[in-house]
Amino acid sequence: MQYVTIKRSGNPIKLEYKWINPKLDNAPVILFLHEGLGSISMWRNWPQQVCDALSCRGLVHSRYGYGNSTVRSPNERRSINYLQQEAKYDLPMFLEAVGLANEQVIIYGHSDGGSIALLFASYFPEHTRAIAVAAPHIFVEDVTLEGIEAAKEIYLTTNLKERLGRHHKDPESVFWSWNDTWLEPEFSKWNIEQEVAKITTPVLALQGIDDEYGTLEQIYGIQRLLPQTQVLAIPDCAHSPHKDQPQVVIQALKSFLNLP
């Protein structure tokens, strides 16, 4: 594993990252952005499968507070606009630190990572070749909040903390910073449709038909805002398409990206 240091609100933080197929010097780069409880290790070997299938380089990292990256400071509260902040500040600094400041990247983002991918493409079209978003959020739905409430109960009554502890230095911080923020009353008004409408790059929007954290209005909403969007609603699939239907997602990426 490798680490880079960026500054966040003036404070240095370390982010863990890993290259996939780094010897493919001239191949496109796919950046994988994890979900709200994710990390490098929680992707398991799926990014490697994608990059091998598409003959691409890949880059995975654990965002601030996740995995083996710098742990969130005690009592540090997230802003309601934390996804915008990560897309506008943290991600560009990370890409510069790993030497990709002048390269267009392909982004695959899952859940929170999908929202960050959409926002990054809106803010930095010159650095975005294409984005694929799986189970993204562009506004808050009742079903999302119900799913997050259910996750709280699961965390309090099962071994979820122990399981998250296999992938994060501080599973308590990871879980509660996500859960508490989304359940803030003010967060129900969170909406990024205005930013999404400005995206000019190609978009693939994927979602499981059985997604427990959102309806298909999330991906069809993107398509209404961006006619260039390709949409795929995946049967027999919940919130994590890369886990539930990995080969379906890889085939969709192949078709969407149409790389030489």
C-alpha cells in the first residue's frame, strides 16, 4: 500500500492508495470511489477484474477517515455538503499528489462515491473522460433514510462493528460520521441536481432494481438532466452492483467505454 499527504482545512492528512496494472503506462486510468462505509480493502479484487477486462490502469484509495487513511478527529462533525467538499477539494488534491493532475480520468463511483463522481465531473470536466455511477444519490428519498435507520439498528445489535473493523482503523468513526450526517434533519434537503445538470462528459448510471437505499428515480433523474446518460437497471441486484452482479457491470463498462 502507498500513501500521499494532502491538506484538508489546512491540516495534513494521509490517504492510502493502490495502483492496478501500473505497467500499462499509456492506458486510460479508472479511479474507483468507494461507498459511505467503504475502503480499498472492501472493494476486494473487483477493481482488478475490471482493469484486466478493459486493459486499463486502475487507482483505488480510501477517502479521509476510511480504511488506513488518517482517522477523522474525535468529535469532528461532517458538513451537510461533505460530498461536494470531497469532490471539489479532496479529490483534486489527491489526483495531483499521485501525478494525475494533467490527465483525464474515468471514474467508477459507488453510492456516496457515485455522488462524488457526478460532482467532480460537474466541477472539473477538463479532467474527466467519462463516469460510471452505481447506486448514486442525487437527492434524498424516504427509502434512503429508512435504510440508514435500519443500518443503525444492525450496527447496534449485530457484529457489524467487528466486520467494519477488518477494513477501517476506526469503525466507530466511519459508521457514525456516515449515519449521523445522513439522519440530520437538514440533510433531507440535500440535492445535487443543479450540479449534475452541468455535466458534459459521458455518463453510465447503474442501479439494482432491489436497491434498499434508493429508487430507480436516482438514475432516471440523471438521465432526464443529462440526455447523454446510458441507464442500466439491474435485476436480482441490491445496493452494490459490483458485488451482486459483477460480470453484468463489467460488461456494461466494456460497452460504455468502448476502449481500443
